[in-house]
Amino acid sequence: MLTIYFSGTGNSKYIAETFSKRMGAACHSIEEDLDFAALFNAHDTIAVCYPIYGSRVPLIMREFAAKHTQDFAGKRLIIFATQLIFSGDGARVFVDLFPGGHAEVIYAAHFIMPNNVNNLFILRQTSDRRTRKQLARAERQIEGVCRDIHGGVVKKTGFSGFAKFLGNMQGKAWQGSSKNAFAAQGSMEYKAKHGVKIRENCNACGLCAQICPMKNLSCDQGKVEQHGNCTICYRCINACPKQAITVFFHAKPKWQYKGLGE
């Protein structure tokens, strides 16, 4: 078994690594410089883990899936989606990126994780106490998932018609069709991917450019610039030492999510 994941600020990484450790699976971030075609060829079961944005797969994972469509062909898929609240069909939408019957889904699950959106007034910082409870629940859930998989039990959270209906209520406005690797022009994601803003207090340390998974940011001659390809992972926003960067929601961050175990 091979686990691949994208994690903006650590939640999906935590789930992917915890699951992989229990299952004895190889585990890699899609940001790693690896021969993924060769890795896929060496495994018949692929576990995929990613955060859900607006009930849609994040841009960076959609691009990865498009690049490796043939590598996914005929594989057994386990799909994990991390989320702040119920996303509807967050795990199911991954299969929309492939032709029908392209791969066999043998398990799908959603995991509630701490909030990393730090500048939207309706979303509060997750307390340490609540974080501990969420992680304990996630670990119990992973134990159950592993038992099911070892026992041949198939469960597909998010695959019901009602879940798809709930997901589309958010997803169409956020990205458009879940079958497309790109965001529809005028959608929230389309606007957000072009919507990084840098405040005047930026000290041009270059950290945001170094850690951006999309290479959307560059720092040159004391100025940070964005290039219209943001995946809205909030990694730079939570890491900026000056809290000088925002995307889509442009209120100044009041706190920063440093990930799990840090």
C-alpha cells in the first residue's frame, strides 16, 4: 500500500502518517521530488489524503491527479478528506477527476480536524482542549478504518446522493464542476487563486516564497509578488512572522495555526 497526501498546515499529514504507520504503508507528500509513476506501479492500493476546500479537492491535488491519471488506472483507492465541518461529499469528489470505473474505491472517510483559517470572523481558533479531543477521536477513527480494511469491510463516506447534494451546494460556488482540474472563471476559487495580498509591514524575508507548494510567490528586490496560482492552503498566512499576507479573506490574522505537534 502507498499513501500520498497534500497538507497545507499539517492536518492531512497527521492523518496520512498515522494511518500509514498503522498499516505499514509507504507515505509521501505529493510535494516531494519523487518518481510517482514508479511508486504507483509498485503498489496496487493507493491511499489519498487531502484537505477539503469548499467541498472540493484542492487545486494542487487536482493537478496531481490530472498528471497521474494513467497511474491511478486499475488501482484500489482509499480516500481520506480532512475538514473543519461536514463537507458533504469531500471524499467522493476525488473520483470525479477520473473516467468512470477508472479505479475501485474500497474505503472513504472524513476526518474533523482543527481550524487553520485564522482571519475569518465566523471561524474561531480551535482550543488546545478541543484539539486534543479531535485528535483522540481521529486516532480512534483510524483504528476502526484499519480494522475494516484488514477485514475487507467497504465503507464510503460521502458517496450517498444526499452527501453529493450537500457538497454541490458549496462546491459549485467555490470551484464549479468537481470533474474539472481548473476552477470556473468567476468562481470563489478562481478569484482566490489570484487574490493574495501583501501588507506594507512585510519585511521580505522570503519565507512565504520558500514554503508555497504552488510556487505562486516570489521574493525579489525586497518585494513579494504573487503569480495567480494560489491553492488557498493558508500555509503562508499561518507562517508569516509579520502576519503580512492574506488570500481571499483579507482581514488581518489574529492568530496563527502552527500545525500539530509543534
